[in-house]
Amino acid sequence: MDSEGGRDFLGGRGGVGGRGGGDRLDTLQITVEKTLGSKEHPEFLENILLGILRSLERMKECGRRYRLWHHTVCDSRWVVRLRCEQRWCPVCAQVRSARVRERYSEALHGGKGERLYHIVLTTIPVRFTGDWVEDLLALRNQVGRLQSAFRRLRQRKVWIGGRGVYSVEVVYNKGAGWFHIHMHVLVLARGWWDLDALHKTWREIWLRMGCDVRHRPNVDVADKGALKEVLKYVTKHWELDGYGLLVVMGALWNKRLIQGFGGVRVTDDGGVEVVCPGCGAPYDGVTFNWRDVTEEEMRQEVLSGVYWADYWEVVENRLVLRRSWGRKVDKTFMSA
Ligand SMILES: [Zn+2]
Ligand SMILES: [Zn+2]
């Protein structure tokens, strides 16, 4: 690694595990393991805890494993750094949020007379108890209720919106002792909102679920930054302290946090189309060979000179050659 912000010789960035984040991941893992071993948990909860454990494990490996590719038709060989693709990983979340943002901005292009609104819907805070598993369950429950309250709101007359996207965001206030969740909604609509009626309806929906939500929904015409605002949460989780991070991971485990509605469907999966850099042929599952290796093995393979140590980057769902290292490789290894 050189000093340039963790950039290594492949030109990519090291994962969270390699930048002092490794200790943190270890600590989190120990907490989850202890919780798992402390007593019997209901099956669904145990699955969540095991899922978190696996996710932390993958984050440790983020950017530290490599895939060696070989296209047998044109005999090109190249190296790609592997990412953990975990939504909690600050490195991967940034890549993903840029990708998702792009896809959503296309889907939310308004027609004639349509305006894009940014609506923020809140509910009451969840006080924390100090038992992270209990807090996880309480918060998870509240996230579910927020999503169903929003579904109900969209069926009411006061909802003039059409297609759109929402995201769920958790705010953790350690000092005050609560978690707060709210929802950012971007929606295309014709005409103006009846704000008082919207507030009244939102409150009424929640009262039926036993919560008195007095906060007024906030409605603005979406500006250029709105999409970024709506999708920004994905990169923020890592900044929470250990307790907050584990609660939020559990509360949001396997829940879709960014969701299109009214006909908007955008996947935020990491599906990447592989194209041979030598001849441009797309991946066919037959003439392409690959195997995953550790950093050490990768260095050996690249040093032997058969593989191109090129830096590839995902752009618009394709692996694109950004910079060719070519003959510089040997020199880099000499100085390493
Ligand atoms: Zn990652
Ligand atoms: Zn090829």
C-alpha cells in the first residue's frame, strides 16, 4: 500500500478490514458470538445474529481477495479485486449508493405536469434499554410499522403521488437514549399536497397502531440534492458506535431499505457484467475461467507475468479498464 489514501498497486482501495477497521470488526464479532452463546434465542433471531456474524466476516475480507480471470478464446488474463458487497461496509456502500442513485434518477424522470416531491415521514422514537438484542427487536418492529403505515397512507385520498422511491433512515441519539427512524420519500405527483390533511391522516394511521405521532410530514419540491439525500443513509451506518451499529444491523437485517413503489423497480444488487478486456467478449460461462485467491497468491501470479495487473472499475454495471499498469508492476513489487 502506498500513502495515497490506502490506494494499493492495483489502484483500488483497501477494504474496511485493512484500514484499522479490522479491530473494530473483531470486537463486534465477539459481542455477537457472546450473545449467541449466552442463551437460546428464537430461530428468527438466531438467524439474524448468524447473518450479522457472516456479514462482519465478509467485511474483513473486503478488498483483500482477488479473482483471476482467464478468457480461453483470446488467452487474456486479468485480475479483479473482490468486494464484500455488504450494505454495512463503508467502502462498498459508497459504490453501491452511486450505482443505485443513477438508476433511480432515470426511473424518477417526471412527465409533463409532474413534479418530484421530497417528503419526510417520521414516527415516535424507540427508547433503548441497554440490551442490544431487545433494542434490535423493538427497532425492527418499528421499522416494519413505518413501512406498513406508509403503505396505508398511499391508499388514502390525500396521497396524490404516483411512482417513487423511499428509504428508511435510523438516527441514533446516544445521549438522549433513543433511536429514531424516519422515511425519505421521493415521489412524482401532479398538483399540490394538502399538508394539513396529510398530517391528520398520518397521525390517524399511527393512532390505530397505538402511537401518537405528532410530527408533521415535511413536504418539499425535490431539488438536485434530494436523491443524494434519500440514498445517503447507506454510507452512514459505519459511523455509529458499536452498540448502535449492531442494533441497526439487526433491525434492518434482510429488510429492503430502498424501495420503489407505484411501478418503480430498481434493484440494488451488485450484478456486474464481465467483459473480456482482450477481445470484448461478454461472459458466457463456458470460455471464461476464474478462481479466487488471496493477496499473497495474487502477487505470485501477477509477478510470474501472465496476468495483467490492471485496475478495473465498475462503471454502469460493467468492468471498465481505468488505468494500465503494464510493465510498472515489477518495479512496484521491487520497492514493496
Ligand atoms: Zn466491502
Ligand atoms: Zn477475450
